[in-house]
Amino acid sequence: MKRRNQAIAVTLVGCMTAAALFAGCGGKENTGKTEIEIVQYKPEAAKYFDELEEEFNATHDDIHLTIDSPNDASTILRTRFIREDYPDIIGIGGDINYSYYVDAGILADVSDYEGLKDIKSAYLDIEEALEIVPTEGTYAVPYVANAAGILYNRDLFEEHGWKIPNTWEELMTLCEDIKSEGILPFYFGFKDTWTCLAPWNSMAVDLAPSDVCKQVNRGETTFSKEYEEVSEKYLELLNYGPEDPFAYGYNDACTAFANGQSAMYPIGSYAVPQILSVNPEMNIDSFVMPAGDTAEQNTLNSGVDLHFCVTEDSPNKEAAYEVLDFLLEDENIQKYIDDQNAIPCKEGEFELAPMLDGMNTFIEEGNMTDFQDHYYPSEMAVDAQIQTFLINKDVDAFLQKFDKDWQRYNRDTIRKVQEYEENHGENQ
């Protein structure tokens, strides 16, 4: 237990005061049934989970399910872990926090869960790659994913006869063609720093190794080397956006794109509901960011947006699996897809939103690569670093700081990786 507390405490700096108010908020009532509590981190899907909870409890006599959807679930979970107050199941994203929880021994090995057989192998591989060092077992059940690339106005493209680009050169030619028609190729909302990550991630998956962060941790390469082309091409994108992309936030960019002020918008599928709230009739489609010199380099930037993990200390693993079975029923997954414009991690005949049509081939083929920022520690504030870089336009300074800060904020992770390599060898 000491190892867990020490590992999670590292991630709690600055969070304890706010989170303490909510610690232990998932109290369990005595109903005579097996109590299963889920804490999940997507408050925007709270209505879906409330309905799911009600349906489960109405159809199960031996298990009572409680699903909490707090606004700051990540902070609340860390605090509860410190206090050894573990929910039975947590619903979180496939990012650095998941990596920390696996490393800290917070999560149970669910390799024996039969439902894993129906999960797409690409998403299971993405989960495994997030482990700080290779850890035997499976610790998450992928539920839904999202994708990032380029959203585009399908009506505008059809009206002007513009073709979907498959290479960087074709994308730059397309931008020039759009610009020549007096139309803005891209809209950006870089006032909100997190939006700077969307183009970055979707270009990096084409241009940098998918395991670049792990390679750096092993001392095999540097970000200055692997991210140079990504950085230079990002600056090229700025030439085809608004004059001051830092004057507009995410909502501004969604509104502008919805109102036809640009032909394209480099963002994730998660932006579609916001865009349609402004213009419900907008005809949106998408394509992967073609950052490379050949079409073969293209891969869909997709990661696990929500997965479910059983905690190691849950005394009711069998009941937790029954809850997971319910969550993974096709009907329930389709409801989530419809509600949140998501991509299912489960194999099956699901109906995806039409704005994902241009990405369907990549989804069906399993040609997808995780978001690079899922490996970045939050303390490093990479989104803000990218924003500063885009303002200053100094590639060398940006990458040198990236390398320096990586060593600073990943000191413990680098030590663990190198110790693992020393004990196991690079081929094991």
C-alpha cells in the first residue's frame, strides 16, 4: 500500500485542497445487494450514465450500481486513492494518469475478463503501450475512442471541386487553392492553449515514431531530432489561418467554422457537437492530417477516450465484471456513440456519425496511432509551450526547452525505464 500512496502523491501537488472537499463522496448504502461504485471522468456524459445506472438497477436483483460523474474526477480519484477509498471501477481516459495508476498498482489485472475478446486489438495495443515499463496483465477495458485530424465543410468542397489531400504537398496546394477563392483555409482557436495540441498530435503521428517518448526515456533519441519536422510544418499551417489565431478561443473557432468562415478546422471529433450547436444543418466530414510525403505514412490519430478499470482493492470483481458486461452491450455502446459522437473500441456493427466518414477506412483497418500528448506529464504544460512556440516561431528554442523540461519532469519515469532496461535487456 505504501508504494501506491507514494506514486500517487507525486501527482497530487497543488490538488489536495480542492479535492479534499469531495473525498469519499461515493458512499455506499446498505441495500443487501452487492454494491458496485463507478467514478467516471466525463461529466458531459452524465445524463447517459444516469440512465444506464437506472436501467441496470431496474434489471438486476443482486447488484446495486452507483455511477458518479463529478466535474473534477481525476483530482477526486487521486485524493481517494491517497485515502485508500477505492471505487470498484473507474472510468478514465487512456493518458499519463492511467500510466501512473498501472505503475502504482492501483488497478486490477483483468486479463481473465471475457469481454476483452471483443475489443479491437489496436486499442488494446494502445493501452499496453501506455505502461511506463512493460507490466504483465491487462488493466483496462477500452470503451470508446475519439479521433483528431481535419474537419471540413463538405458543401464547400463539393461546390468548388476540392479533393481530399493524401500528402503534405497536396494539403499545401489545397490551401493555396482555397485561399485563391477568397476563403480562409483553416480556423484556429489558439487563445485556449489546449487547442494547440490538436494539429500537433495529428501531425506527430505521421512524422515521429509512435513510441518516441519511450525512446527518449531510454536515451535513444531526442525530441529536438524527432519533432523538428512536426514543428516546422506546424508553422506552415499558420499561414493559412486567421491573421491572429491567438485572439480566438475554442468556442470562437467552432462558431466561425460553423458559420462558413473557413473551409477546414484542424481539431478532434469531440468538437462536432459544439459546431452543430451553432449550425445544426452544417454538412461536416473529416480526413486524417496528411503530414507526410506519401499516403502510406498517413495514420488516424485516435486514442482511448474512455476505458473502465477495476481497482485492485475492489472486493467484488465478479460483480464488477457483470457491470462491465452491461456497459459493453451493443445497444448501450451505440447510445454512447450517438450521444457523444464517439468511436467504439468494441468490434461490431455500429453506426458512426457521418462526420467520421472520411476516417472510416482507417478505423476499419485498425490503422490508428495514439495521441502523443497522452505520454506528456501535465506538469510540463506542453500545450502552453506549443502556444509560445507558435507565437515566437523559434523551432530550436522550443525543442531545446522541450528536451530540457522532459528530463526535469520525467526524472522518476526515466529512472524506472532505465532500471527496467538494465534488469531485462532491450529485447525482453
